[in-house]
Amino acid sequence: MRRILIIGAGRSASSLIRYLLSKSESERLHIIVADLSLALAERKTESHPNATPLALNIFEIEERKAAIENSSIVISMLPAYLHMEIAKDCLEFKKHLVTASYISDAMQALDEEAKKNNLIFMNEIGLDPGIDHMSAMKVIDEIREKGGKMLLFESFCGGLVAPESDNNLWNYKFTWAPRNVVLAGQGGAAKFIQEGTYKYIPYCTLFRRTEFLEVEGYGKFEAYSNRDSLKYRSVYGLDDILTLYRGTIRRVGFSKAWNMFVQLGMTDDSYSMEDSDEMSYRQFTNSFLPYHPTDSVEIKMRLILKIDQDDIMWDKLLELDLFNPDKKVNLPNATPAQILEKILSDSWTLEPDDKDMIVMYHKFGYELNGDKRQIDSKMVCIGEDQTYTAMAKTVGLPVAIATLLILNGKITTPGVQLPIKKEVYLPILEELESYGVVFYEQNMPYFGYNPDLF
């Protein structure tokens, strides 16, 4: 039996584990699911005869090395900052490695040694990054093979709540790490290129600069710009492209409402608030408003944000219970962002019967035989339940499929890499379709831009 070691049995690992267990007989696999929590590993393996749950503290060096040495290939589903020790052990024991995380500088530095040892260190093979790379490169390569020249590439992705579970005014619930949602867009201006001109959007205006998208059967969405849209320009071979933009998808109206928190300062993570553990939700809200001897917190909030009493923005704030004097924050030395996350989690946590939804949308503008053309490619995936979510499916399945392709010698290019080669993306995208992760491509009139407006 070929031994696949999965380190980390969190939410994103459920579909990954189920896929590999379903292939374990035909592919002669034994799956070792290692986690700090043995109980969690046991739940994920479900007493399967071809699986072994393992309690593993990765900071216990001998335990970690033994687990890696005894495996045929390693999958790390740990947070990205914990991958490096795993990667170094994989080099030591000559094991392939698969992760869904962005390639860090430290990981990239292992490329030469991985190649020397004919090892594949496959990264960015989840959803975003992952499926976005593969689905984009498939169309870009097809356009180039026809002799086309890329003019425009826009790519959008979002983790959302499924329509049947969408029952709040924000049309949003946390389907993944809430902290990442609260801190989205911080750390520098969003940067992209439009008609050959570099564009920048500072955080203070990020959520008021959105693009609208229509997905048949699911309605209208909006997208705000990712922080660095140009990161993959060279990786995709798009150095000469006129327009390159990547964004995050939300339902229409979310960004305008979220901007209220940004303008108040509630998303700031740079300082701690005094007495935050004893603070009420109402006191937290009032902390960002000017003093007034007679006006209530509600009146001050409406005045500073210029919200009329009958504005839907006001109803959205009321829905979050921001003005409740009885609810306590109960977080010592918390930052505004941490407190806001706690408050939002009260309203935006998925209920047991809720389902999540992933939406991905690419636009490809190109010139062929003197004509400007466009292809729009769209994918929607709905989760099954709270264990096999759309997020777990779209993150875990590409990891699992890539792992098996590496084991079976179908992916052979060594080194630290992301999934932009045909030997990687073609078989993975084809198999993903059998699991309902399907991209629908549509020929469109070229959207382009009016150069006079730039």
C-alpha cells in the first residue's frame, strides 16, 4: 500500500480525505491523517480500514520526521507559515509535497534542491490559489494556440452563502476564516493595470470601487479589487497585457455596507482597545463616534455616516446588534478588528443546515485575425453540508487529485511550482467536472474600455 500522509485535518481536509479513501482500494492507498487533535483525525477517517488517524505535534521533531519518512507522499494542510519544516523534511527523506498555499519566498528557495532530487513540491493547488490558475491557463493557452494575442484578463472569486441559506440583509455569512474577511484589502493599495495604465486604489476607497458581474441562474454580484492583481502577470505570460485585474466577489450592496466599518475604523488591527473584555457592543460602537451631551449612539452613527433612518444601510447595522448594551465583547486586549469579527460571528456563522457557495468568473479579452473577442468563463459550486462544504470541495479535491497524479507518475516536472502546466491542469480540471466543479465558457463581444477615460 502506498502511504499518503495528510498533515492537518481541519475544515478544508474533509473532501480531500473522502476522495483519497474512495480511491484507496483501486489505487492501493493507505491514508494517514495526522493532526494535533487525535479526535478530529478519527472523525475524518471514520474507522475506514485503509486509514490511520495519528496524533501529531509538528513541533515534536522526531515524531514529525518519522511520520514523513514512513510516507510515500506528503500533503500539508497546515497554515502556510508552518509548511517550511515539513518541506525541509520532505527534502531530507526524498518525498513529494503538495500544499494549497501560496508559494512563499522560503518555499521558492527550495526549488533548486527539489529539482536536484527529482521532487515535486506542488503548491497553490486549492481553490484560490489553485482552480483559478488552472481554469485561467487552460483558456489562455487555447487562445495562444489559435494565434490570439491576450489583451485583457480579469479574474474574480468569492466564498459566499448559497441562495437557499441567504437569509440576512448583508447576503453574506462566514464560509471560511472570518479574520481574513475582516482584514481584507489592508496592507497597501490595490494595484492593477487597465488599458496599459497602472491603477491604485487605497484601502479607504477600496469598497467603493466595485465591478458588477452577472451569473446566469444566480443573479448579480459585485467584486472589489484584490491587493496585488499583478502578482501573476509574468507567471501567466501576460507581461504585455493591457488590462489585468483580480477581485473578490460579494453580493451587490455588501461592499457599500462594509465601507461603513472601514470609515469608522472598526477594521483596524494595529492597536488594542482598553477594557475590551468588559466592553459592550454598544460601547464598542460608541468608541468610534464623537461625544455629544444629548445625542444617542444611534443618532451619532447616522449623522457621521450620513445614513437616513429609512436607508437599508441602517437596517443592516441594526441586524448586527451593534447597539446592544447587554452583549459583552469578552475579549481582553482586543483590537477593533478582533471585536468586529466577534460581533459579526454572532450573525454570520453558518447554521447547521446552511450551505455555502463558491463563485469564480474569468474574462479573457484577445485579438485574433484583426478582431477583438472575449470569452467569459464561470463556475458555481454549492456545498453539501457543514462538513463537505463547497469551500472544502474546491480546496481539497484539486489537492487530492494532484497527489494521486504525482504518485502515479502522470505529473513529472520536478521543483517548487504552481499548477500552470498542461500536465497538471488538464487532468485535474477534467476530473473536477465529474464532481460538479464545471466552468461554462461563453463567447462575448469584446468589453474593452474607452481609452479617453483613462
